[in-house]
Amino acid sequence: MEKRKELAGIFLVCFLVISFLILPFFTGEVGAREGWKPWDFEPGQSFTYLIKAEKDGTETLGEVSILIYPAGDYMIEMVLKGELGGEYFEVYAEAEKGQTEDLFIALFTQMMWEVPELVLQTLMHTFLQPWMETPLDNAQLSMDWVWEEDDEDEWDEWDDDDFWMGVIGRETYGGVEGFLIGTDEEVEFDYVFQICISPDIPLPIMAGSSSFVEDHDLEAESFYAELLSYEMVALGDMEPVVRKEPEGTVLDDLVEYFADNGLEIGERQMKAYGMLGAIAGFGLIVEGDEIELYLFDPETASEETMEYLEAARETGKFNFKEMGMEIPVVLNGYIMLTGLEFGTFYEHPEKDLIVEIFQSF
């Protein structure tokens, strides 16, 4: 499984580049038409996208669908599901209608824990970028729009070179025509971006990005999303939302085993288990303090993750590469227990008992 800190770093770089470079340029023709309203969804909207990721010469294709449901008088629910390279995903997000930032945050939070690494990278680099934080929100586009960086721009500290971006034509994707916006080859961070926007669609109808490695410690990679179809579905014809319930894992059995052996069990806490290369995991209040449990699958774990696990069996420390540190752990098969101690500053008051019961599971 790939590493999510790299994703976070790459996404932050891309987000900063796009946010800072796009901020000044969308002014358009005032009064020409209603502006673009990203993420301003209406119940019944249905989107299907082709998605593509290329990393170090390896191309992975997939498809994603988005359907917007009514969820009460003032709420909407987004259902996003699909597959990329044979890996399937399905996430849900709910927010008050018109609260675009809340909806984006709700979806992104779910995706961080519930979708494969490459899927998360692809969607975040293409049509899930938080456009509502830029003047693209309600922007009125025209064919003669263009923006050029000059010496007076405060963004010069991010980019020493001249930069140009503008509408370069009109293109049609999925039967929807939009404004194609491009850059002048490369920008700072060796990042190239292109997007096609229709004021009638609350998501880009095409978005693609590429980054390179000449001057930066980043993988050569590109991500692409293209609208295949868009329609408004009559609310009476919409199939009800059937949530995919998470399958129980051996971790659930372990929690029950803890309780059966007299440990006081409290609430679970969500954890970004993918950052460790695990397939499941959570924090758990045991005897008043939190521990963490993670489950690994040797059939799907990366070679690097397996090396870290084998080393941890001997040393009692797992290489948490994303955080640049080793964490003390106890292993039982492919279940990892951690959070019992933190250097010389903290030790769980029932550490020895918890380890004893864990190892007897």
C-alpha cells in the first residue's frame, strides 16, 4: 500500500500552487451569464467520470460515479463509488444544501480512511479540488479571459518565472460543453494543470495535472478525470441509498476478547490506518486510556510494509516512515498493538495486563 504522507505533501503542494495561482485571474464578463458554482449540487444530479493515474510510466484506469440524493428538507447526500485498477471504493457524505465547504470536508474525511491510496490521489488532484476557496466560485468565464503574473503580484515569492493562464478554447466532455483553461507549459514546482469548466455543471467536466522530478523530490506522475455522462434523475426514479456496511474483522473479535478477559472497554476512535499500510485499524479506550489496534494483510501489503512488520517482530519497533519515527509495538500474527507508551513521558497504566491478554488471543 502506498504512503499517505507523500499524498498529503503532494496534495498540499498542488493545492497551494493551484490556489495561489488561480486566485487573481477569474473575473470574466460581468452580467454575461450566471457564474460557475462549484459543489453547489442539486438532488437528482448524476455524474460518471473516467479517471486515470500514471505514476513512473504505469497507467491505471477506472471509473467513478457521483449521485446526489435529497436527505431531508435542507440536506443533501453525496454517494461516490467506483473502481480504479480493480480496487473498488464507496463513500458517503451529507451536508446542508448550499454548504459546499462542509460537504467537501465530510467527503474528504471519509475518503482519507476508506478509499485506496491511488484513488484518493487521483480524485484529489482532479475534480475534487476545493475550488470553493478560490474566485472560481461564481466566476463568469468568457473566451477572451487571460491572466498573466507580473512583478506586483504577491505570489511572486512562490514563482520567480512569468506565468500565464487563460481560456484556450471550448471542449465537450460527456455531452457538456465548457471553457478549456490551460497554462503556459510548466509552472513553479514543475506542475502543469488543465481544466474544463461548464457554468452549468458544479464539477469540472475535465481536469488533468502532471508533476515532474527535475528539481523536486516528487514522483513523476499525472492524474486525469473526464466526464462520461451527466443527467438529472427524477427524484421519484432514484434508487434508495443502500450503504455498504463495513465487514467485521478479527479486530472486532479481539475487542470482544479483551472484554471477556475483564478489561474495561470504551469508545473507538477513527485512525488513518492506511498511513501504516494496514487494511483496518482504530483507537480504543481500554481501562480509561487509549490504545491502537491495526490489522495487516500479507497478501496485499507492500513489500516495504512487510519488511517493517518483520523488523518489528524482532525489535518491538515499527518504522512509521510517514512521521519519520519508530513507534513501540507488540505483534500477534498480523495484528499490531501500539499506543501503550510514548518515550519516557507516558506509559499505559495497564500496559502489562493488556499485552498479556493481547498475546494470548
